[in-house]
Amino acid sequence: MDKGIVSYCPTCKDELLATRLSCRQCDLELTGEFALSKFDYLSDEEHDFVISFLKLQGSFKSLQSEKHISYPAAKKKLANILLKLGVQDDNKQALEISREFFLPIETTDSLVIKKIKEKLNDSGGKATITLFRGDPCEIWYDSNKSGLVSPKIPVPNHLTWEVFDAAIEVVINNGGKAVKGKARSGAKLGSGDLPVDSVEGYIAHKVHGVQEGETAFGPGFVICAILDWIEVCKNQRGYLSITPEFLKEVDSI
């Protein structure tokens, strides 16, 4: 029965080289120093992980289910294998793969932030959501871990965790349904198009310090779509309303 290649010295644990190759068909023998494949230096567990990863066509969600491990554990294992294969130059760079697409849920996170992290972590740290008009919109974690980023919102720090908490707060304060507001039209805070108790108006005032009579940036169309994506709100024409299921969770805290 064929045995697997012994790739490490059982005494000093250094990498082994093949010094003799033979043909079972014609008895030809070659002597010398023959380096093993980098894959031969993987452990049985690492080799099995690679095979599963390829079999599942790189789907971490399927890999999590098959191996019964968490998403960050799967990413970290792959990062270590890439390092071992020489694909990554240093351990810090390799392990960054696991951190870039996953954020742990903190005990201090609000309920809405926990739900955003849960769904985005399940999506590999990046997702394509649908805006109210049906356009696709990509979102992913900000590198500073303070919230999200999206190509639809080129101005930094407008998808921070605070804006989602503020959006939920104003909707609840309005009895479960709040006007979105029209900040993108250039409306001034406190006007009929951008009331202070509208979603965009409240976020502009509470999070970004915009005062009445001033104009505000309008990221609400993405914020509302994200809240709809995580199923805590309904993104309706002109309004954002909270779902009864989420409201029950809020009340139970």
C-alpha cells in the first residue's frame, strides 16, 4: 500500500528532500536531491482543508458548514496555509485577510449594529444590497472599523455605526415610521423637505452636528437600504418604517 510522503525529519523537524526516485515499471533509479512540492509540507489537516476549499469553489459559507468552524477561523486557517505555501510574504500580511472581512460583535454594540455585523460577516465582509429604485450597491467594512463604506457614498465617515443607531432612534421616536428627508436635493435642515425629525435630518443634526438652516450631505438612501437588507426596517417611498419583529426585540432588551 502506498504511504504518504514524510516531509519533515522526525528528529530535528527540518524539511526533508528526496534523494532517490525509482520507476516501478522498468526499475530505473535516479539519485540526487529532489525538492518536494510545497503542498507536500502541508499537514494532513491543511491538505484536507485545501481540497475542501477547492471542492466548494472558494465558498467560505459552505466551508464553515462542512468543517463546523466559524468564518474568522476559516479565514485564518487559509491565511496560514497561504503563508506556508509562500503565497504571502509575512504572517502579518497573511493574517490581515482574516481581519479585513470580519468584525467581531462586541458586547457594547447596539442591536442594529449586531445585526449588520452578523449579516455582513456571513457574506464574507462584503455584500451587494439593493437600493430603493432597484440599483445595486456594494458595501463593506471600513478599514478603521468605525462603520461601513460604499462607492455610492464617496464622502468618508457617513456610514459610521452612529448613523444606523440614529436612524433607528428617529424612526422609533416617530412611532415606527419616519420621513426619509431630501438632503440630496440641497434642502436646508428644518425645512419642509428636511425636517429635523426626518431620517436624514436627524442623522445630520445628531451625528454630524448640522444646524437648522444649513444644508447636509444625504447618505440616507444607502442607510435605509442597509436597514432594509438586515430586515429591521422597511425601505418605502419617502418613508422608513421599523418592522414589528425588530421592535419586539428592542422592547425586550
